[in-house]
Amino acid sequence: MPQGIRSLAVIGLVACCGIAAAADEPPRLPGQPENQPAAAPQPTPPPAAMTPAGVRLELTGRAWLMGVSGDVEARGAKATMDASAMDFMDEKGSMMAFSGRLEAGRGKWGAFLDGTIAQLGAEDQSGPVGGDIGVDFTMGILEFGAMYRLGEWVTEGRESGVERSMTFDLYAGGRYNYVELDVSPPGGGEESKVGTWVDPIFGARLVAPLGQHWELRGSADVGGFGVASDLAYSVTAMAGYQFRMFGNPATAYAGYRVLAQDYGANRFTWDVVLHGPLLGLKIEF
């Protein structure tokens, strides 16, 4: 190889090694002397946890396949009910109560409105004068109150990147009840009576995520205390699957609810336990 070409090759090799070494060296800060080692790059901090500091809004619709057990009275006409959802279906062509819930909150505080309507009836109920008593009722319930988030614990993120949390809420409020009751004893005649009352309620709710999509949700409250009902209580347990609907988080639910009420006044008695499976859909905004 000619001497000139050999010299150029050596110079090129030395230059390439210098460029590679310079590329491996961390960049110097402005004003840093050349003989002082450059500062090592700092690791990127993990993203801060998202907190529910903004306004939250939830809309829920539910269908309740209701059964009724207990004692009722309208103007002296009495019956003991033991009717399933299928009994109501045979008599009225309807076996469900329908309800909707609006819940809004910011930070630890929130409020809710929860309404339920039903128009059901069944034959062949028993009573003090024998069997074959017909009972029909139209019912409306409106629950309202304030909530306080006593605890929140981050678990893991959804596929959308929104963190999921286990939450525990306390709530207090009222339950307005409207019942239009018709009792038809055997042998003819029908007695009707309307009862309206408001019970104070105090309760708690726990929501526990399971993995990225599933969750368990349970709530319970107690009320009445002789203010209107002698005693009233409600217990609800549901499992839910989370997905997205119209770009918003949504949850489909299935579960079971029990609502017990013991109210009586002015020849009207509603001492019953309402119970049955629940199906629901919630969407968050």
C-alpha cells in the first residue's frame, strides 16, 4: 500500500475512535470545565398517581326481579304475602322494579339520588280469613343523601391508564316511600289505601376492584328508628365488569338486593321484605 494512503487510513481510524468515545461520554453542563467529569443523566421519575380531585358523575340504571314476603293491610283487609317474581309475572305481566341512580362528588364528598318504581300484583295470597287473596301495589321509592369517602386505596390501572381504587364510603340521608295498596279478600270486595312516609337512613359502601375489569360492590344501610318505620334496612351485593361505552368508563352489574320495611299507620300496614336479583349498567362521566 502506498505510504500516503496508509497515513490517511491511520488518521481516519483515529478520528472514528475519537468520535465514538465522545458519543459515549455524558454531556457536560453549561460552564462545566473540560477536565471535570460530566454529570450522569438522572432517571425519569415515575408518573404521579392520579387522584380523584375532579368532579365525578355516575349514572346507573337497574332492573330488580322482585319477590315480596310479609304482612300488608289496607283499611282492615289483611294479607300475608309470599310472592316471587314469577307470581307477579303470571298476574300482572310484570316481574320487575326499575330504578335509576345519579351520584356526583368532588374529592371526599358526594351526593346521590336513587329512585325505584314498581307496579306488581299476585293472587292466591293467604290471610286471616283464608287463602285466595289478591294483592296489588304500586310502589315508588326515592333515596337521597350525602356521602363521605372514608378511605381510598389505589390497586392497579385499567387498560385505559386510569388508576382503579378500592373505596369505602359512609352515607346518610332519607328514603321517601309511596305505596298504593289494594287487597281483595275472597268472596268479593276490594280495599285500597295509600301510605307515604320518610325514613332516615345511615349506611356504608365498599367497592373492591379485581384485576383490570372486574369489581365487587356491596352496600348496607339501616333506618326508620321509629321516626316512620319501626325498622328498615337494605343490603345489596353485586359483581361488575368494566368496559368503555361511547368513550366513557362503564360497568355492567349482576347481584342481589334485600330491602326490609316495617311501617304501619291509619289502617295501613307494610311489613315486608322485598328481595331478588339485580341487573344494572353504570356509566361514568
